[in-house]
Amino acid sequence: MKLPLGYRYASLYAGIRKVAQDDLALIASDTPAACAGVFTQNRVQAAPVKVCKAHLKESRGVAGAILINAGNANCATRSGDRVALACCKAVAKLRKSPVSHVLPASTGVIGVELDPRLITDALPKLVASLSDRNFEAVSRAIMTTDTRPKTASAEVAAGKGTVTIAGMTKGAGMIMPMMATTLGFVMTDAAIAPSMLAGMLREANEESYSRMSVDGDTSTNDTLLLLANGASGQKISAKDRNVFTEALAHVMQDLARQIARDGEGAKKLITIHVEGAPSNDAAARIARAIANSPLVKTAVAGSDPNWGRIVMAAGNSGVAFEPAQVDVYMQGVRVCRKGLAAPFSEDALKAKLDEKEVDIHFVIQGGGEGQTRFWTCDFTEEYIRINASYRT
Amino acid sequence: MKLPLGYRYASLYAGIRKVAQDDLALIASDTPAACAGVFTQNRVQAAPVKVCKAHLKESRGVAGAILINAGNANCATRSGDRVALACCKAVAKLRKSPVSHVLPASTGVIGVELDPRLITDALPKLVASLSDRNFEAVSRAIMTTDTRPKTASAEVAAGKGTVTIAGMTKGAGMIMPMMATTLGFVMTDAAIAPSMLAGMLREANEESYSRMSVDGDTSTNDTLLLLANGASGQKISAKDRNVFTEALAHVMQDLARQIARDGEGAKKLITIHVEGAPSNDAAARIARAIANSPLVKTAVAGSDPNWGRIVMAAGNSGVAFEPAQVDVYMQGVRVCRKGLAAPFSEDALKAKLDEKEVDIHFVIQGGGEGQTRFWTCDFTEEYIRINASYRT
């Protein structure tokens, strides 16, 4: 994977999680980078989310390092804000940067105090091991119930040269991003003004993380950060803006799809297309209702072309539509026409539904212009096994 | 169980479901009864729901018979309205009543045409077998994935005597009633004016069916009907209204709890109490968010006192509250105080969570007057097994 210039990465095991697997990571830019973030909309927000927002505000969208720990969400903890801030200060001291240029992110169990010494004691070694070859190691260190690391990248022509975007993300459960989900870090070596960067991230997010769910539970720690350090020497001008944003959205969609595919216990990636809704937002609401229905997700797990559940779920989305105008397709096969059963071969479709990727198209004929794509996963017994005993 | 006077019941196997188990049922009042109903708020509504509403409007709240079938929801079907109406007409002819006094209700698979002849051919035998001794048989005939019939009753002093309320209900999946859920039929021999009856049903429903979910999926067929035929000779006057409504709510809560307890794959009944919310409605929204969180439901299945998930779910309810004011109790044990971990014995609480009934209290200290009770169930691997292969 081609990585953007001017970033270095490090990870190690600091003793935060029970199993001896890297749980502390640092992403650093060689020079201060423009930075934008999107965060959870949960009313309960973890300390690192609050500190991240405060630092981005104070720095006016500039950052040099992201400090991430797994194994403890640092949420609903007595000392949460103090711990997050102390760790940022320790990084800033070692890196000789303003404290506001260090952004914290945490994932793991909620409500358990996080011992800051585990982190601060490990920081000198962590900073000393920063290297441009540790990208993949960091993508593994931020995992919790994930079964595999999740990375994506793209190259974009810009100015007189090429810029590179690379991202990593984690997440398998407690996932229904309303803004971002769990943790995602995207780096580029393009030069982009902070104000422009924030708008690009919001746009790309609307078509990626905000269109994906695993279980409908929005986390307290969702954080997605985008860094642009300009190390390529190429600046994104107004005319490059759309091409770059599209490439960014592509990388973020790739990451979001990897999260859905690796949803806790999931065997299948489900892509839901909605067309003909009153607006794109209404399309997203319909798609989200279908994606979050346990009955739809279990039907897909069982390769059951039970389109009645899809129509039922859409009917609960709060969006006004005429059921008699609805066509539904599964794996390209029309299973419902004008709200009624369409003839199809049950056996042939069941075989197609056994595939690892399942497409659902929900089309309101003669409806509006609103459309969207949304990613989720099937719901298997393994999800229950994982979550009935995660904490203890 | 004491049953109200003046009602008769019948059921038989008409060949609608694949297994030879009663699938057609009739509830009849000896005289026209005042009747009120609450129905699904799903945008997609089954034909019997539409016919029920039209008949209640036409009759101004009077009904003599309820015709119920299991095995086919008569929803998203080409001939749905015609079939439902034809069946009502056939009952009306046999019972010599206006067509609008017959109310249809269906439950089962969505999107499969319902053959009306299966029903009309069986009706003469069904009507001939009406008896006051078939209450329990009918409560079994309306079951789908239910593992047991669900009935409840109460006696209330009214006027110079006593009146009786008895109800039956069904439902185990596709259950998050916004108004009512799946099917519920409640009969009383009190005399109550139709206009008064509708208000009492709405009030009782707000504290029972509207406070319960299994999987967060609102069905297309939800129908709850309340009949009052006056056969006891006692009239509910304005002064008896509150006592009667309370007894009615008690019967309906009993039925709603039985649905939650028999939720697909459920091993535990969960009762969620919310106090200190800005309003009762806000309390219900918090309770519903907790009840619908797969992560909360799987934690309860695993007897895991994972209160962080409860706080996370409440934070997604859309209700504004201050996390630092929240106390959470599980089985009476305080697990979270002012938004932070409270000390408790993990082993002792895990043992308590192994019980068949689990209580969760979510209290906003110094908050508003809003409170509610809400019922749901845990989420086990069996739910997945049931729903991955329901249709085929």
C-alpha cells in the first residue's frame, strides 16, 4: 500500500488490555498538519472525544499527533478528562509541540478507570519507535473485537503531481455511526487549508461512515480524524477539491465497508440501495431502518429471500411512501413488484443469497430523486456469543 | 380464569398454516358490543388492519365478532382487501349482523396470497362450534412463533355488582408496538359507551403494549381490540372510569409482559424503570432505547452487569440529560452512581442476573418528573436460529 509522505507510526503493548497485544499507538506528522474531525452524536461522550474537540477548536484545525489506546474507552470514568489531557501533555513534551496539537482517542470497555501511568511510562519508547513502516502495526493495535485490520488508500492527481490518501479504522460492534463510528484515522500528504478540510471530511463522511451500521448502537467514543500535512508539496486548489473529496470518500467507503464486513459475528456484507425517496436524507432513513432490522439481518443470515421483512422495516422508517409503488430486488432478482410478491425461483435465489455479499435494492417507482447506498452485515448466533460475555 | 359474560369462542384448522394446528378463530359477542381498537403505525399496513379501521368508523365503535387467522398476515397481497372483506361478509351472513360489525385480524407470513375459500368454507363449522368454553383454544389458535398462549383477566366492582375483563394476545417477534402489538383481544361484560371506551383503551395502551418490545421491529398487522357488551348488567359510570381503566391497564400489562417473556428465543424478562426524565414521553424514549439495544440485551443474556452499555443506549435516545446525574441499578444493586462505576460485588450480581426476571433502574438524580416502566427480553442465539429460517 502506498502511504502518504511525512507520517510516522508506532505501537506497543502498554498493559491496558488483558491479552498481551499492542494496545497503545501513535500517529505523527513530521510537520503540523491541517486536521478535521467528526465525532459521536451520543449524549454520553467519552473524555478523549471531549478533549479532541477542545484541542481542534483551540488549534483552529491543526494537529501533529494522534494518541490511541485500545482496551479501555475512558468513558464514564471519574478521572477521564484529567487522564486524557495528561497523556496529551506527555506526548506534547516529548514531541516539543503545543498540547492542543495532540489528539487522543480510546476504545474498549466503558466505566473502568484508565491508569495514565500505563500510558505515560510507555510514551518515551513509543515516540522513539516512530517509523513510516509501522502503519499496519498501528492498524492492528487499535482493534478490539475486530477479526482483521482495516486499511485503504488512494492516489489522486493534484497540482503538478500526485497526492496520497491512506486510512485505517477499527470497529465491529456498538456501531451505528450518525457522524463517524468507533475510530478512523485518515492521512494525506496533500496541502489543504483547515477550513476546506473540514467541509471535505463532512461530505465524504455523509457517503461513508454515516451510511453504515452493524448493530444500531452508536458508540460513546466515535472519532474520525483526517490529517493533511502537505508533505507531497502539492496543494489542493478549488479546482481539485471535488476530485480529491471523491477519492477521500472512496477511501472512507472502503474502510466503512470493511467495518460492516467484519461486524461482530457477521458472515455477509449487505449493501442496501434506496432509490426514489423524497430526498437523500429520507433514502438514508429508509436504508438505515432496513439495515437495523434484526429480522432482515437474520433472514439474510439464513439466505431467506424474505422481502416482506424488508418492506416492513422500510415502513417503520418514518418516511412517507406509497407501498404500492415499491419494487424490491435481492441479488438483482426482483422479489417484490408494486408492493406485491413478484414471481422468482426460490431455490435459485437462496443459492445466490449464500454468497458473501448480498445486495438489496429498494426502489420507489415514480417517487422522488432521493437515493443512497448503505452498508451493514447479517446477524448470526456468533454476535450473541461475542456480546453475552464481552466485559467479564 | 373467570370470563366475562356474553362472549363465545371457536377455533379450527382451516389449512392456512402448514402444520395441522388451529389457524382460524372467532370471538363473538351475543349482543353488539361497544368496541375500540389501536393499530400499527407502520406505513405498510395489512389489509385486515385497513378493513378493521373502516368497519369501526362505519359502525361508530360497535362490533359483534372478530375473525382471526394465523399462518398468513394478508399483507402486501394483491387480493388482500377483497379477501378480508369477503370473509367478514361471510361471517356477517351466518351471524345475521351488519358487515361492519365483523372485524378481521391476521398474523403470519407477509406477501403470500391468502385463499379466501379456505376461510369461507370453514366458517359454517366455526360459527356452529361457538361456545363460552373455547377461550383458551382460541388463544392457542392465534399463536405463531409463540411458545405458549397468553391470557389475563380481572374483576372490577362497578355499579352495584362486578364486571369481568379477560384478554388474550399473541406475539414473539417483529414486536415494538408504537400503538399496539401483533394481536390482542380484550373482552369485558361491562356496559361502556363507545366514545368512553376508546379513551380508556388509549390510556391503558400507553402503560402496557406501548411500553414493550422484543426486537424493535413494528409489525404491519398490529391490532388490539377491546369489546364491551354490557352482559353483566353493570354500566361503567364517570365515577367508575378510573378504577376500570386501571384494571384494564393491569390486564393489558399482564398480556404485554407475557409477550416480552415469550420473545423469540428469550430466557429472561427485563423490566426497565426510568425516573427523573423531563417527561413521561422522554422516559419512554430512554427506556425504549435501552430495551432495543442488542448490546444491552445480549449482556443480560450473558448475566454480564455491563452498565456502560445501558448508559450508551440511553445516550442514543435523543433525550437531553446530564450523564453525571445518572444512577443505574441492576437487580436492585447500584452499578453506576453519578455516571461513574459504583462499587459492587461482580460475582454476587452475576448470580442475581441468572434469574428469570431482570430489573434495570435508570434514574436521573435531580431531573424531571418523567417516569415509565418498559418490558423487553434478552437476546439469545435462539432468536437468530428462529429468524434465519422462519419463512422457508
